Amino acid sequence: MIDIAIIGGGPAGQAAARQTLAAGLSTTMIDEQARPGGQILRQPPAAFAVKGWMAGRLYRPLRHLLAQTEADTRLDWRGSTSVAGIERIADHFRLTLSGAHGGTLLARRVLIAAGCYDMPVAMPGWTLPGVMSAGAVQTMLKSQQVVAGQPIVLLGSHPLLLVLATQILDAGAEVAAVLMPQTYGRMMRAALPHLPGAMFAPGPLIAAGAAMARLRRAGVPLMMGARPIGFIGNGRLEAVDYAWRGRTHRIAAQVAAVSYGFLPQSDLPRQVGAAVRWARPAGGWETVCDGAMRSSVPGLYVAGETTGVAGADAAMAEGEIAGIAIALDAGAQPASDMARAQARRARLQPFIDLLRAVADPRDVWPQATPETLLCRCEDISVAQVEATMARLSPMADASAVKHRCRIGMGLCQGRSCEHALVRRIAAAQGCDPDAVAPFRVRFPARPLPVDEIIG
């Protein structure tokens, strides 16, 4: 049995491992990717040589942490491995692993630092080949140095689109336009209350300004207040329709990169019974924790985007806090001071609040039609979901709707559609999404080959 299992090899997991290893705790890190780094530092295959990989100034602390992690021979790294199940047994946890290091792992304590994923947004044509999440387009660029296609239209409410657009330009591809449904005025009104505090950590603000300047120099249209209507194509994406300045427009595109925000990975915390709450403003379920990153389940810690989407710097700070707490709870001597680590995390909060306010998608959602698929795994349309909800009790929860019409029963297990269903139920009941019970998460959290289940 090991002292600590860390689920997730991104900044939060790496920062925690630095602390647990320094305290002399046996530490295993598990990640679905072959190499550590997380989405922010998605590494190319080991056989690739990429010139200037992630060379920007903002990435330096993350690259330094990654180099330390990969060089530490004390760390038991288990890449290309998924955690399909987690359960608490007496005073320890049993993890069911799938993939390169499949099997069972027993750990006295567990840290879940599983990150987040792009929030799928249902709108007409969103299942056409060529319509991708911004994160997927960025992953191809970072890990394979491959552009998904061109011309590319980027659309959504999240400022990540600005950074991604410059990365696409740097790769030599054509960005046809960046469409953001917020107006400049709306963004400034949202940002102003948070600007004074955010100036204590100005790096991301400077990067956003530099990205906008780069787009202007390249002649890429940045259309604020442009609301996407739908994706057009016969068998694959050919164009994007959007409304702007009182008129409907169409722009040709081979690829559309969509970003309205991100959802915390919450399946494993929910499976083991940890308390969660509705994440604001974008949605999804974030895991509740105290100031030392302890969850409601004894021995279970959470850090990074699992506790709420806040970016890589916050994830790194929370991972350090969690690692210190784990060392203290194990009776070991931590290498860093808890109060200082918590102060570093607190200094980041104003910028996090600013980004959430600016990227808030709630009043700029694209509109789905009755025929639009809400659950692409099971081909369940908006109309089918609405009809099911009408037949159920007014107080029905997400699982009740799921059992009647199969929404969320596909391979993704609701990762793509649960958040949208919860919003629709909340709107129908006139309540806050936090009052709607989410899907019940059961084993396995990821699809498993039958031979792994039966042994």
C-alpha cells in the first residue's frame, strides 16, 4: 500500500508530488496521457523533437515544475492509465486502473487533480465533422504540431480563443475570424470591478492584450457582439452562420473551434461520495474542499480545476497546498509553509474572478432548435428531452430524465450533455442549477474493455 495516489499529471498534481516526495511519502501519479504536463503543457510523443515547444514567458514556471517532476526517480509515474473506479475501504482507498498499468492500487490517501474539459455547447450543426472544441484544436497544435484544418473560425465567449488564434497564426494557418458574442462594453463592465486586484498578477492580462494586437497586425477580424447561429455543411463543416450588427452573415470555414468555458472533472469525486456544487458561472460540478484542499471524504484531497476552473497558476498553488496538507496529515514534515502557499493562491483570486466575469456565457448562449442533438452519443434531441421532462414530475432530477430517454447513457456518460440538461431542468423548475441533483456516478468512470472487468 502506498502513502498517496495522485490522479492527474498536470500542474496541480505535479506541485503536490513535489511536497509529498520531499516529505518522504511514497507517491504514485496516474494520468491518461503518456507523459506528464496536463493540457496546459500537453507534451508531444517522446520520439518527437519540437523546436521552441511552449517557449513563452508565462510557461516558464510550469516547464520548470515539469522538468523537476520528470527528473525525480522517487515518483512512481503511471502514464497512459485511467482510473475507472475509486472506493474508500476502512482507512484506505482502492483504485481500479485501466490501460498500461491496469489493475488495483491501494493508497492511504488520494489526491484528485484531474483538471477540466471543454464545455460542449449544443447548437445547430455542432455534430458536423470539423466542429471542434478549442481545446482539441490546441491539443493537436501542442502535441503533434498539426493544424486541424484551414480556414479556421474561432467562436465563443472565452478569451482562450484569442491565445489559440495567435498559436494558429504562428503555425502558419489561416484564421478566418474570431467571433465573440459579448460586446466590448459588456466585457469592460464585467472586468472593471476586478481590475485593481488583478494587476498584482498582470501576466495573463498582458498576454491577452498582446494576442489582440497580434490579430490586428495579421488582419484577422475580431468581431465582438457576433452571435453564432449554427454550422453549415453537407457531411462536414463548410461555413458558420452568425448574427452581427442586426444582420445574418455566413463565413466559410473548414474548422470551427468553439469555447464557451470549461467543466471541472467531477466523476471520480462524485463516485466516492465527495460533496460537489454547481460551478459558477460556466456550470458543471466542482468538488467542495476546505482551505487545505481536503474534501468531505476523509483522506481524499482535491486540487486544480477539479475544485473550480481557475487556470494553471491557481492549480499549481492548490497542488502545493494539498501536498503540504497531505504531509501534515500523514505526520510528516512538509517542505513548504502552508500559510505562504495559501497567500500565493489568494493573490491569484482577483484575476480568476475577472476571467470568470468576462467569459461568463450565461446571457450569450447560442440557441438550439428542437431538432438539435443534446446528447450526441445516444442521438437524443432537444425536443425529445423537453417531451420527457413534460411527462415527469415537476421536481424530477437529471437521473430521472436519463432513465426515461437515455440522455447521458452513451460512452461519454454525460460529460457532454449533463450540464445542459441540468440547466434545462433548473429553468423549467424555476430554481438554481445547484438545486438539481446530477447524474449518479457509478463504476466504471471510463469505458472499460470487457476482459478488464471480468479479469
